[in-house]
Amino acid sequence: MSDRGEESPDAERASILKSCLVATFCAIDEHRAEILDTTERSLGLAQETLKEETDNLHAELRAAKAEMAELDDARQRMAAELASIRDRVVELEAGRINNRALAQGDVSMHFDDILQVEVLTVGPGDKRVRMTGLPGGMQASVLA
């Protein structure tokens, strides 16, 4: 019944199905290759962007470290200057409070109209004096 030139309906369906599967596979393979190319390009761009951002962050970090070092140096200089000023203020305040006469040689003082004198020995060679004058006032002469 079948002629050699004619195919059976099952064989024809199988041939059509095979053609469809081959065409579908080829289309999927082409599409997959396009997707892979696009993905690789996108990943390459993302890697370049990440590298640029990382380099920028490293540069900012180096700049921040340099600025921190400069600020630390300035802080240390200011602390040293502040300590020097503090020492000088302490010296001036001690001189003002103790009324010490700083001079070469002997210093003699003469006081008149004194009501009361208190002498306090702080240490060897260091005596502090507190004087209270009479109601009319107290006179002092310093000879160096």
C-alpha cells in the first residue's frame, strides 16, 4: 500500500518533529550564546566599575590617613605649646602669690606700720611671709 516515495504519516510526523527540535535547539543555542556574550560584557563592565570604585576608595583612605597624621602632628605641637604656656602661667602665678624678688645679689625690704607678721617655713631656704598692715595702711621699701 505504501509507495517508496511516500512516507507514512507517523514517519512524516517524526520528520517534522525532528526538524522542529533541531530548529528549536539551534535557536536556543544561538540565544544562549547571545545571552552569554551579553552577560560577559555586563560582568566586564561591572568589574571595571568595581575596580574604579575600589581605587577611588583606596585613594580617599590614603588621603584620610595623611590628614589624620597631619592633625595628629598638629595636636602634638599644640599639646607641647599648651604645656609650655601652662608651665609659664604656673611660674608667673607662683611668683605673684609668693611675692618672690628675683634679682642677683641680696634684696632687702623694709616695712612700716605692720600689725602682724606670720612666717611659714616650707622647706630649706624657702620661707613665706604673710603681713597684715595697720588700719591706716602699710609702707614697704625694696632695695636690690
